[in-house]
Amino acid sequence: MDVVEYRPQPDQYVWTFGGVAPSHHVSPGTVLRLWTEDAFSGRITRPSDRPMDVLDMTEVNPQTGPFFVEGAEPGDTLALHLVDLTPARDWGASALIPFFGALTGTDRTALLNEPLPEHAWIYQLDRARGTVLFEARRGQLQIELPIAPMLGTVGVAPAGREVRSSLVPDKFGGNMDTPEMRAGTTCYLGVNVAGALFSVGDGHYRQGEGESCGTAVEGAMDVTLIVELIKGSPTSPAPEWPRLEHDEDYVVIGSSRPLEDAWRASQVGMVRWLGELYGLDPLDAYQLLTQISRSPLANVVDTNYSAATKIDKALLPAADAYGGMHRHLREQAATLI
């Protein structure tokens, strides 16, 4: 396997999906060893930092990429397998940002209340114990929380020559902020432009479902992933919404506002995937989905909210999504660890 290592300099980050020249051209089967900066561009480093004093809001959620995948064409499916996600710093940061988050008035939910106070929290990482330390700002409580590294943002260039902020999740992926995007995940994204032009970033050392205050334990990340390509065909159409596959389950992510529309998009996406996997009529798939699906939240804070529909493989007959691509990539990943 070809291996490409890339640690971007600050002036090499990208802030959109679409509208950016590729940093690299890679072939299917390539292993990428990448470094991603945190969502704050590394600017929150101390509990005393006030977010709006230290952040440049035009430079939040930096992405590493984009990568041009040789042979990728509209209608194909890009498969990205996350082999390893390792915290690249010994601390992560979280914050309250004015008029941002799920439990405050926002620019979309206009209220007369004042913004919540600005605060930053620094979570110290204990690599040996595999934990980050929560320390209360207004009390003495300290709690060691197990790390659960994930990528908040994985996406391709959108269709129709659109250029979308790296803060936005949509059909192209983007800032989905789902804890399901962890090591061992194969992410399937529909290709919209020649080369797919995918980027990744927004590492989280851990995040609860929903990302309530709007920021997780944000941290720089060392990322190892494998790039593969599935050519489009009548029996293997590109997914409308991002699909994730783990050893134990299938997941579809939908993004929209209001939240129920994000959930609906993920549910319809899973109905269609069940149809592809088992030849089910949509109404039979709808009935089966009703009895076996779970609906973990991804985020309820971004420009679009994101919801997941998740089905345990143990409840279903054995199937090979995309010709067994996830199993193939897991086997490849095992040779790298």
C-alpha cells in the first residue's frame, strides 16, 4: 500500500468543502497518515482564555486536505476507513461561546436573554490511563473520563459547484459531529465532483451525543485512514446521505433543521440501504426499521443538526455491503497496527 504523510502548516488548512485546490492526488488503496488541528485552531490553551478574545471566527474548524482521489467520478462512492485516531496533544479544550449551543438563545433562536458567560475548560490527557480530566470551574469536582477519539468532520466537495463552510453538515458529510465516526469506522460518501476532494478534521477526544454546549473536548489528532473507491452501478448506487459501517452495526447520518428532519433523512437513508442489502420493498424496510433501529443524536448545535439511524448487524441476516468493503478494509487496517 502507498503511504502518504501530511502535517499541514497553518497556511495550508482549508475552511470549506468545495472551491479549494487539492493538497494531494492519491490512488484508491492509499494509506494517509495525517495531523489535524483542533476546531479552535489551537488558540484556546488555558482556562483563563475568553473565547471571543482569542478566536478568529473566520478560522474555526480547520480541515486537512482536500485529497483528489484518482478515478473518482460523480456517482461513485468514496470509502474512507478510519484505522487509528490518537490524540496529538496532552490536553484538549472546550468552551462556552456567546449565543452558540443547544441550551442558550442563538442567532437562529432569537431571545432577549443575555449570552451565557464565556468560559474555557482545559482537559488534561493521561495517556497511560486513557482518560481526560474534567475540572469544574465553579467547584471542586474532578472526574476522569475515558477518552473516545472521533472526527467531527469528514466530507467531500458538494454537488452543483457549491462551496460550504467546514462548520456545516449536509449530504456531502462535513461537520456531522457524531461519536460514531471513530476508529474502526468505514465512512461511505457519494462522490459529487471529479476526484471527490475529501477533507477531514475537528478531532474530539470525547463527546456526548448532541454536543450540548457546542464544543466537545476539542483536540489535535493523529489520523490514519485508508482510501478506497467503489464505482457506481445500478446495484451499487452512491448513497444520498453519509453511511457508516462498523463491525457490529450500520449507521446513516442525516443533517438538516429542524432536528426531526435530520432524523427523517437518516431514517429514509436506512430504508434505502436495507433495500440494497436485502432486496426489500421500501414499505417492508420501513416496517423492519421501525422495530429494530436506534436513533442516537450527533449534534444539535451546528448550522444543520445531525441525527443517526443505527441498526445492529446481529439482528439481520449476514450481508456484504458494497461487496464486503468494510471487511476488506478491516483486514488491510490490521496490517498497519
